[in-house]
Amino acid sequence: MTQWFFELVYTLRGFLQTFGAMNLFFLRIVSYSPRAIIRRFPLVIRQVYNSGTLSLVLIMVCGFFVGMVLGLQGYDNLSKFNSEDSVGTVAALSLLQELGPVLAALLWSGRAGTALASEIGLMRATDQLSAMEMMAVDPLRRVVVPRFLGGVVSMPLLAAIFSGIGIFGAYVSGVIILGVDGGVFFSQMQANVEPVHIWQGIIKSCVFGVAASLMAVFEGYNSIPTAEGVGRATTRTVVLTAIAVLALDYMITAAVLALTD
Amino acid sequence: MSERSEYVVEIQGLCFSRGQRRIFQDLDIKMRRGDVTAIMGPSGTGKTTLLRFITGQLVPDRGSVWVNGYQVDRTPRKGLYEMRREIGMLFQNGALLSDYNVFENVAFPLREHTNLPERLIHHVVLTKLHAVGLRGAWQMSPTELSGGMARRVALARAIVMDPEILIYDEPFAGLDPISMGVVVRLIRQMNDVLGISSIVVSHDVGEISAVADSSYLISEGKVAASGTPDELSKDGSALVRQFMHGMADGPVPFHYPAPDYGSQLLGRDDE
């Protein structure tokens, strides 16, 4: 019983230490960001390319298939109530409010987040970060901040593209394959999707962008400088991002519903 | 210590522990300006850790570290970065930035700290690469370089800001005899031609003796012996003799402390 208690306290202390360190790390990144945008703008753009543009194919392909599934499932379920005309509305609301931001964040974490964590971790393991410090260059400003900003900028754009392609996927399966009227598909969507639904998605994707980018750069920067340490940092990036994104999704949804009701 | 003191590095009463393990106990070292000073010692004695104190990456538990007029252990982050602009460091593996080619690696400190026009950066970088014999490799990627070449590129990068102090961490490790000879010559030439002070951490006694003006042998957290390489090779103490002549056993035991061999072997059968 005593050992169990001490182990719990030890684990809790470790969690709080990491959480505190992550917050301090985040505050430092935020305080360096304005100057990085001005002074290292080309580096930030390069990271938007690395994080965003290189994730585009994955996001578009996955968005298309998610949309197709939504169209298919929506049609199947809604047709039981003779409401298959609403398939466009269901797909759009699902994608804009939930699936677009959440799945884009999870996919981004798997492709770009892991790349960021392993890249920074390897730089640590091969003394590149120490070399920068010895050249009087702060690696946090030079390496971490541009990568963080690249992720933050990319995420809302990727989520928007995911939702857009997803709606197209729903159109393909609902209208082209299953024969729902195209005009009704879009008119229903136009009548029922309100700005608050779009804003909810935008806010979520921005918050997820900050959280997912922070996890990736924090884990990479603080990884143990060995092959195993870098591997572990990469895994932790995906796991922590998934938990953070889903938990934040619930909190933002609850907050938006409380404010709009 | 004044700005142009006789000593470029002065370490006084340095104490440092990691957990229960004592790394340094009242370590005193003085490195003369303009000299090549060697820090030697068996593996695991804290030679690289000592460099971390000199460069301000670690703070001692007790004692002080002065480098080129800065009290490193009390200098804030901004001051440390100013101090590091006067220091060039060659890492054991070169630590070249893998995203950039040879030219961009050498140009990196210039781009970060100066507003020199591109044409001048081009001239300076090629001059430094020429000094290390790798002007022809300026377009190569770090992955295309051999260990010796990577270290020479890192050396070019270390001298590109014309530092006052050059620090070498195990510069001979893993090099073939030709590359090793080249690096030995470069260390001496850089020191004399550029009029800088050099600190070389190594356990390659032969190479270090050829290049160092003075040496410190560190063992068990203290300076076990110091002097010119000649003085060290004539030193009568058992530890210095063991280290300088590469004897397997002596004050530094061949075997890491372990329980009784027989009982440990038999003990496994009982498990």
C-alpha cells in the first residue's frame, strides 16, 4: 500500500514537472515568435512548406475518403427516415465542426509532428544544437520557433482543405454514386450550415495547431540524445498529441455549445 | 582577471557532482594565452564535462571559471553568448548542420552574427575552407564527407569568426593516420598563424605530445599531473606512467569494480 502510494506520488510529480516545463517552453517560444516572424521569415515559410505543403497529399486523400464514407453512411442511415437529401448537411456539419480539425491534427501529427520531433531529436543527438549554442546561436530561436510557427500556420489551412475535399467526397458518394439530387445536396447544406459551425472548426484547428506543434518540438528538443531516446520522443509526440487533441476538442465543443445555447 | 590576462582560462577550486558521483573536487587549472593546452585523462574522468564548464554549458557546485575576462559561472545567458563569439569549438563528430552543405555550414556563423554582403561571405568562407584544404569540397553535403573531412570543415566553421580561443573535443578520435597527421598540423598552425589560444581534450598521448605546449592530466576529479609533454613523460608517479605508456593495469584498474567473479558466475546457476 505504502509503495503503491509513493509510486503514485512519484508519477504525479513527474507529470507535473513535465507539464510545467512544457508551459515554460511554450512561453519562451511565444515570446520569441514575433521577432522570428520578422527576422527569420524565410525559415518560417520553409517550415510551412515542410509541415503543410508536404502533408497536403495525405490530407487530401484522407479527406476525400472520409467524405465518401460520410456520404455513404449518411445516405444509408438517413434514407431510413426518408431524409437522404440531408446527406450534404450531415457531411458538412461533421467535417467542419469535428472531423476536419480533429483528423487533420491527428494526420498532421503522424506525418509532420513525428518528422519534427525526430529531426530536432537527431539534431540534439548529433550535437548540432550544442554546436549552435557554441556559435552563440540560440537553437530555440533558430530551430524550434520557426518549426513551431510552421505547424501553427499549416494546421488551419490543412483542416480547411480536409473539410473542403471531404465535402467533395460526400458529393461523389451521395450525389454521383447514390443519386441524391445535386441541387438539394448543396441547398440543404447552405440552409443549415451557419457561420458559428465554420468558426468552431477554425478555432479548433488553430488550438490543435498550437498543441500539436508544441508537443512535437517539445518532445524533440527534450529527447534523450540516443537512437532509442529519439524513437521514444517520436512515439510520445503521436500519443500525447492524440490525447491532447481529443481532450481539447471536447473542451472547445463544450465551451462553444455553452456560449451559443 | 583583466581582459588581457596572462591566462586565457583560469579554473579555481572547481567542485561538481552528478547525483552521488563526484566528478571534480577542487580542480585548479590555468591555461596560458597563446598556448596549445592539452587536457588528458582516462575515459570517464570528465574531460568533456570540463569543456562544458569552460563554455558555460554547466555551472559548478563550487569554485569559479574565468574565460577570457568573463566569470563564466556568474555570467547571464546574454553575456555567455557574447563570450562564445570569441570561442570556436570543434566537436568530436564535427556536429555539422545536416541541412546545409559545406559552404553553408561554414557561412552559418557569419550569416547569424553579421550583415556582411554575400560576396564578402563567399570570400571569407572560401578562404577558411582553403586553410583546411577543403576549398574544393564547398558544395558537398555533410553526409558525403569522411570523418576527417567533416572535422576539417567543422574547424573551418570554428575559425570563421576569427575567435580568440579554439577548443577541440577529441579531435583525433576515429581518424586514420593521414587525417590524424593533418589535424595535428592544423591545430598547431591555426594556433600560431592566427595568434589564438587552443584547448585540446584528448587521450591520444602521442599526438597530443606533438602539438601541446602544456598538458594537464586529470584523474579522479583532480589534476594528477601537469607540465609540458616532456615533463609528463618523465613523471615518476604510477598513474602518469600508466597513462603515458598505455599500460592496461595500474592505478586505473582494467576491470570496472565488480563482485567476486566465481560467486557471480555460480550465483547465476542458482537463479
